[in-house]
Amino acid sequence: MIEVKKSPLSDGEFDRGVFATCDIKKGELLHEAPVISYPNDQHQYIEQTLLADYAFEYGKNHSAILLGYGMLFNHSYEPNAIYEINFENHTFDFYAYADIKAGEEILINYNGDVDDKDPLWFNQD
């Protein structure tokens, strides 16, 4: 259903994205990314690494690193996918927010809400 390929949206060393290998209908579950969570007071150590830009908020007191393809989805302010945190299964579940055609890159809004147009943390001074 999905695969990782070189993305035209990214450049440099980390130029990957997640793409549909078949048509995906709106609302369809397309990926369950397992979570490695850690307490927020340990995030200071993650901040010293490249992983800092890939960490997700995971509830009030934790952050998370996602496994699978979870950290490879690229950003768009007009995403075609969303994610929901599944605390019971310890996964981030990615769903099609719109119909996605085979070959299309799957994009999420890094702010966590499809309508949130706030500047991204790594684009702020």
C-alpha cells in the first residue's frame, strides 16, 4: 500500500518520502507506526541529536520516536493524510484524509491538525 522513495519535496541527505503504491480511499488506515516513548524531561538529550526534528508529542508528559514509516512522512499545510495517537496500542495510526492516487506522495501537517497553518518549529528563528 505504501513505500519509501526519493521525494521531490525534500533535498539534501534526507530526501525520502512515503508514497502510495495503489489508490487509497479517504478514511482508510494506511500505516500503524509503533512508538518508542520517553519522558519529556529526557528530551534535552534528544535535542542534541538529529532525532529532535523527528520527535512527536505523545500525551502530556512524554515524547515519542516513531518506527516503521512514521518519521518519513513529509509536511504539507494541505495534507492528504492525518494521524491519530493510539495510546492503547502504542502506535501512531495514519489515515487518508483525502483519496490518494497510486504514486502520489502521502503528506501530513506536522502541526498535528490539518487546519493549523502555524510556522513549523524548524523554520522559526
